[in-house]
Amino acid sequence: MEVAIMVEGQHGLTWERWQRVAQAVEDLGFAGLYRSDHYTNANPPDLDSLELWVSLTWLASHTKRIEFGPLVSPVSFRHPTMTARMAAAVDDLSGGRLILGLGAGWQVREHNNYGWDLLDVAPRFARFTEGLEVITQLLTSDTPVDFAGDYYRLQEGILLPRPQRKGGPPILIGGNGPLRTLPLVAKYASEWNGVYIPPATFAERSGQLDALLVENGRSPQSVRRSLMTGLIFGATTADVEAKLTPRNLTAAAARARGVAVGTPNELVAQLGEWAAVGVQRIMLQWMDLDDMDGLERLGTAVLPQVR
């Protein structure tokens, strides 16, 4: 199983921190670096935040190996035609390393604070579906595209220059919902990203996705399976306990919630459980952006045991 790092772009991310983390992820051998796409946190206080696509443009031209992308970029505060244009350009700049994570949007506070319409759940997903259709058509069509929806309209729209990768960057859709999210994965995505779920739940949802893919005339093997989840990691059991105590959690309770928890050897064992149910890449959420010693320990003590 591949191991990647995920950071929260609105949780104190500055250029200095982004550049330092990116270099470490590249040098230590992680498979990729992913980040959220938010203006701010769901609850105060507001912290430093880097705009997603500006930060990914820097990453594309200052790394050589790692894959990267948003987990995930919502259609609720960017027009899908602009997202498609930026994604194609950043992917070309990186030499084909962008994974285009897309979502419907969910965080109420940032939409209220910055004047975007989040919408109720049903119309929000209707808008997301149209956004996926628009982005997919622009990335894949070599001829002008017309589209007439309730939320978006195209008339002879085309991306030029055409993406260097045939079909542009692969689309990732994150989420666990069997009624709305997984059907969209089956129709539009090249990667499904589960979120904060333990191995048994991941296996159940992955099986549901297999059936939906077959219904859409696609092979189950055509969609990569990944997982983004929290991480509570320490060099010793005492270090792990010190991080669990403020959260009022035990290691067992955290694992039941789908969080990766433990010392290096314990973490390797838990990653093995996810790998056994089909997780091909795990994005571990690295919240302390200044803990570079911990990130190095993760890279040197865990990665060699799972690759």
C-alpha cells in the first residue's frame, strides 16, 4: 500500500510550512501530498490559509516525483470550467502528477462568510453532478462542448491547449455515502477516496462500488481505492497516550472511528488491515505542520515496512 500525506490548507498553512512539508514528503519517499480546499475552519478561530490552486501550481514546479491534489475541491465556490482549466494547466506543468479531487462542498461557515451558496443537500448534489459532467467533457473532448443544465451552461466550450495527458488528470471523488457519492464515483471517477472509516466499513463500501461500476459498464479494477484518515502517531506508547488523552480517546476507540493510531509497528499493523480490504493508497492527515521530526520518523520507521 502507498502512503501519502494530507494537510489542512486552512489550518495555519503558510508558504514556509507548505514548502517545508512538500520537500520532506518528496525526500522521505511518500507517494503523494494532498490538501484540503477551504477558506477557513468550520469553527473559529480563523488561521493562516493558502489558496489551493496557487499552492498546487508552486508544488507542480518545485517537486519532481510525488502525486498531489485537492481532497477535495468543491464546485460550490469555483465555476467548473475554471477548475478544469486550472487542473489541466497544473497537471501539464507537473508532468502528469495531479489527481483532481472534486466535491460538492459541505462547510457552512466558509460559504456564509464569503458569500457562496452551499444549497440544501439534494440541489447541492445536483449541482455537483453537473459540475462533474462539465469538467469531464472539457477534459476529454477534442471538439467544442455544448451543455445546458440548471446550474451551468456551455456553448462551444473547449480547453486549449488540450491536456498533455489523454483525458486530463484523473478525477477523484471523496466520501462514503452509498446513495449519492458512490454512484457519482462509478460514473465519473478514476479514484474513490473513503474518509475516516475502519477496514470493515471500507470493504463494505468498496463492494457496493464494485456493483455500481458493473452497472455502469466499467470494470471494478478501473477505479483506484484510497482512504484519507486522521493520524495519532508517536515514537513510543507514552507519546501516543499523551496525544490521545486531550481528545478523551483510547487507542481502540480512535481505531473504531477509522483513525490510524499507534507507534511505528502498531501503525504498520493497522495499515496492513486496510491494505487487506483493498486500500491502495492511504492519505494520513498531518495536523502539526511544524512537527518535522515526527514526519521524518513516520517516513523512516513506517514507510520501509509497508512498501
